[in-house]
Amino acid sequence: MRATIVHESRGRMRLRLRQKNMTLRQADLLETWLKGQPWTREAVVHERTGCVIVTYTGGRETVLAALGGFTWAGAESSVTLPGHSTRELNREFQEKLVGKVLMKGAAALFLPAPLRIARVVWHMVPFLHKGLRCLGRRKIKVELLDALSIGISVGRRDFGTAGMVMFLLEIGELLEDWTRKKSVADLAESLSLHVDRVWLKTEAGEVLTPIGQVQPGDRVVVRAGGVIPLDSVVAEGEVTVNQASLTGESVPVAKRPGGAVYAGTVVEEGECVLEVKQASGQGRYDQIVEMIQRSEQMKSAAEAKASSLADKLVPYTFAGSLLSLALTRNVTRALSVLMVDFSCALKLAMPLAVLSAMREAGREHITVKGGKFLEAVANADTIVFDKTGTLTHACPRVAKVIPFHGKDEAEMLRLAACLEEHFPHSMANAVVEEARRRGLNHEERHAKVEYLVAHGIASSVDGEQVRIGSAHFIFEDEKVTIPEGEQAKFDALPPEYSQLYLAIGGVLSAVICISDPLREEAKDVLSTLRDLGVKNAVMLTGDSPRTAAAIAAELGVDDFRAGVLPADKAEYVASLRREGHTVLMVGDGINDSPALSEADAGIAISDGAAIAREIADITIAADSLWELVRLRQLAMALMQRIENNYRFVIGFNGALIGLGVAGILPPATSAMLHNLSTLGVSLHSMSALPVEKRTLSRAKGHNEI
């Protein structure tokens, strides 16, 4: 990159590119590349001026070296751009806005009076058409109020007022359209699938390839538990796909060769080769935009209330205008009332506030799929946590292997690793890793392995049944017995560890103790959530009651349930809701999915199971549970903003109507102030939410998030 440093301060650099012109694509490419660098905190590229502003962490030399090595060709091969650019959207609306303002100014300065009148009459036609259409449907809506105010002004030969009102309405409509589209586009981008690399099937075998290099017609391999990265058609294999994130279908759909699959959906069972039909960033984005625009069921109760109230208030505005005319016999005063309505501000500002909050959450690595889930987070009085991978780091290690029934410790670990290596679970990975660390080669000695979700693994070795899994699976389902004379040894198992039980021939042969340390911040996060109004924190785990009790005491949760199965988790969450609680469920695994669906808002950890992320209503980053606190703060701030918007819109517009009836404000001024207030409250709704960051900063040990 050829650039000049224009200004520099600690951790911030402003550069100007030494090239005459920058295309919109180049600006998007550079900005996306910068945001993908490990040292970047924030990056902004201004294509008109060629100015680049970078806020970074670490050494200045690292940043300069990376910038010096940047090339457009290199960025094209390594960066995946979204299918839709908000930069293009901004440019389009800027040009429209400037064009309308210049056209209005030119008409006022250069057109003679007859032509100005003709222009006003021509422009009023669409407004009258909309008003007559409302009247034909017997609906009193904002369009009818606008048509009446413009028509009456023209009828009174007050062409200046009519022209100004139409200009203000067009500008307001343009800005409203822009704010909504931009908010939807920003949100869709935050929800879009971000997959860096895929397994590309080539003649040389499977090659890990940047997704930006994948073209329609290429073939990619996806296995059980994986996310489908691109809109494709199944070329080989049979799979079941969870499409809940896009279609709402809770039941997985079988896909065979020739069947279409969509980016962002998850393969639950099987393995397949897909033929890519849609380039990266296209299909998923379009479907998310459509989902956002049509998902009335995702709207919060506050949004629904605003929309309903806006429609109900239009007839009252119309009645107020008629009453003003009847009492004062003054058409101007009646027009001043017609120029003001509550509908625009209420219908625009409330959804924008929600969309903006969702977009802001996205910047904090929190993905929210609908406004009603933010409302649930704000109102929640109970939060339920899965333990493993949620309250813990999900990086378990084998602490001890305790043999029973005269078995050899190394052999039991070898056998356990032989069974567990087939399944990508954190505890299974810990067993396999420990065997590798000890140099135990676990050759395949078993028959076909059967995996039972949330239970364990069943197989056979040398004609004997082998089972490994939870206490519930081993002792209740499989009726495994403890060897004679070893009950005291079993009772002395350390409670601070999670346990995997290995049984051969119906007799307990070994207990593998797993250490999975709690997240350092977990206890402080729970305390902070209580300060923010969450009254009840519950932990659910498949561990034994002894282990669960020890962990619960360390965390300070209000309640816990041990030895629970997926159905038990879901039923517990459902029972809390039946009791009248607003419940949040936080989990990360396949076995958490039913409970996530039952909660008022299900929250998944981003590096957990793909199915959990797709089913969940909200996804948070895996690096810290403090994101839960941030989410709660954002949600509460959003609800406060919505309440403040209500008060402002009702108060300000009510005052305009009063001033119009009193004859203080002329119609054009009322229209201008009304449109400016609508724009103002909309822009305010799009601004950053005022949330308290001191608690987070203190807990994290730095000054800002």
C-alpha cells in the first residue's frame, strides 16, 4: 500500500492513499481486510477522499509492516466481501438527496411563476392518488392526511405551502427509507455467515480453501455437525439438515443428490459433497434481509404497541383538524393540524431503535435474531446455565484414571480413547489427548460404535459389552454393577471432577476423572447480573449430584439440577415459564438445543455446536461471559429508549397540534417541524445506546470494552 501518514496518536493512525480514485469495491475490500487483522480495533475507509483511519493495539511497527505489504490482488484472494455493500447504499441515497435539494433550489430561483405552479400541480398527483386509494379502502391513514393538506393548499392557491410540504414529505420519506434500509443492511451483515475456509474437493483430494476463492460449480465437502457455507445442491451422499434458522422448520430435512441446501443451515447427520450454486455472501444475505423484513413474529411487544398506537392516532388527528375548522372557521389552522401526525415517528423510530440495538450488539460479537428476544433479555428474572462449555472453558483434561475390578489403568485409558475418538465432544477429546500424551496407541479393537446423545457410547470388545458414559447411562440404563469390595473406593471418588464411567461386561472397570476449570469471570458475571435485576440463576449439568453440588457452591448459583438429560433441561425451562418467569437459557451443545428452544430467549456460545447456534435466538462470543452482562445492559437501555421515544413523540407532536390550533404555527412550519422531529428521533434511535460500562471495565481490568 502506498500511503502517507497524515496524523498519528497513540494507538490511532490516519493515512491518505496515494492514488487518484478509489472505487467503492476497493474501499470495502480495504476496510474488510483491515478489520480482519489481529491488531485492528476499528477501521474506517472514506472512498471519496482516500482517507483511512485505523485504531490498533500492539506495536506501531507491526501495523506499518502489514500496511506496507498490502496489495489489492492479495486482498481479493483473502477477503470475502458481502454480496451487498452499505457503502453503495449510502452513495445512492446521498445522490438522491443532493439531487432533490438542487432541483428544488433551481426551480425556486430560475423557473417563472406559471411553470412553478405547473410543477407543484404535477408533483401533487402521486400524493392525491395515495390519498384516494386510502379513501377507497375506507381507511384513514397518514397518506389521506397528506393528500388533504396538499389538496386544500392548492385549492386555496397557496402553491408555495403545497410545494414546500411536498418537498419536506419527499425528503422525509427519502431519509426514512435510507435509515431503515441501512439499519436492515447493517443487521443482515452482522447476521451473515462468516466462514473463512471450506474443504474443496479437487482431483488431488480435499483442500482447505479460502471461501472467497470458491466459485459456482466447485464442490465442497461438509460432514455431520458442520455448517453449509454456500447455497448449493447435494452432489454426493445423503444427509439430514437443520434449516430452522432460515425456514423455521424444527424437524431436520433429508437431503439426497439433487436436493438444494442453503448457506447457514447445519448438517445433523451424514456426510455430503455439495456443488456450489451461489457465490459467497449472496444467498444467505438475501434470505436474512427477507427474514428481517417479513418477521412480524420477531417484533417486540413494544414495537407492536407503537405500530398499533400509530394507526389508532391517525383518525384522531383528522378529527382534530375538523374540530379546529368547526371552532375557528380558519382553514390555515385546520391545515396546521393535518400537517402533524404521530404515525411516522412511532412507526419508524421504534423499529429503528430495535434494529440499531441489534446492530450494536453485533459489534460486541452478540448476534440477536429479533427484537422480541432483546425485550425478553431486558425483562428476564431467571437465567439457566448449562455447565460444560458454558460455565466452564470447554477445554477439559484428564486428571485421574481410577481402575476397578483389577483392571490396568493404561489399558482402560487406551480402550476409552479407542471408543471416544470417533466423536467430537470436549470430554471425548480430553480422553483421546491424554492417551496420546501418555503414548498409548489405541488400535481399533471394537465392533461398530453406537453414540447415544447425552448418554454415552456402546460397543463390544472381544465379544464383551463395553459401555462408556455418564452415571445415568452406566448405572441406571445399563444396570452396571460396582465390583464386590470396591464400594468404598467408589464412594471416595473426588467430587471436584466430572466423571466418565467405563464398564466391561456389565461391571465397572474404570472411572476417568475430568478436570474442566470454571471460567474465571463466571462468579462475578452472576453477581453483576443479579445487580441488573436477574433474581434467579440455575445450573443444569449431566454430572453427578456430588460434583454438581461442589461446582454450584463455588459459583454461588441459586439452584442446580444434576444428572439431567436434554429432555429434562427442556422440561425444567418450560416449568419455569409456566410459573410465570421470564427465562433465559445459556448453552453450547447439541443436548442444550431443546432447552434453548423452550426459553423466552435461548443464548448459545459461538464456538459451541452449530445446531445450538442455529436454534438459539442469541449468540454470544465464546471468549467471555461478560457478553451476557453487556447484552442485559443493551436490552435494558433499549427499553428505556423506547419509553423515552414514546414520551417525546406524543409530547412534541401534541404541542405542534396545539400551536397550530392556536394559530401560532402556519402549515408549512408545522410540516417542517414535524418532519424534522421525525428525522431527529429516528437518528437518535440509531445512535449508540447509553449503557454503563464501568462495571465491565473494572471486572476486565481495563478502561473500556
